[in-house]
Amino acid sequence: QLGREQLELPSQQYSFALVRAPVRRRAIIVLMRKGKLKMWLCKVPELDGYDRLIQLNNPQNPTISPGNCRAGDYEQVVVAIARQRRAPRARAGPQLDSGRNMPQESS
């Protein structure tokens, strides 16, 4: 019998790789559902102690707003979005290996 935690689909592996890439470049990451922190820490250990991880207050309301963020977190997200809009477009994150459809970390 397979446990839920043991079976990992390629799409899940890709999602976890998508989170690792911004951690490496020190980007802000917003955890929309606070109740999922334990799972994310298990699958992406780089998030443990990551000082740019923002968790929303209400797990039933995944809205980034001043009332749903800790003091200062909303402003950090707004600044990060503004910077990204001004930055030249660059392809970031893992690419799919066309042969296996698995994430390959970009360098």
C-alpha cells in the first residue's frame, strides 16, 4: 500500500522545482495556504528558515492583502512585483526535459 506522501507525480516534482529556483535567487515566496507549510518544508527543505517566505494569515482566504499579511509583508510583495515589472524579461526556473518530461534545474 502506497502512502500519500510516497507517491510523487512528475507534475508535483516540477512544482517543487519551480519553488527551488526563486529560493536560489532570493526571491519572495508567498505561501497562500498556511496549513500546507509542513508539506512544503518536507518537499522543498530549502524553505526551512528561508527569511523571504511570507505566509498569509487566513488559510481559507488566499488573498494577498494588507489585512491578510503580517506587518510589512504586504509591502514587501508590492515592492517585489514593482521591481519585476521594471526588470527586463528573462526566462527563469526549471525547464522540462523533453525526453522524460521531468524538471531540469536551470543554471
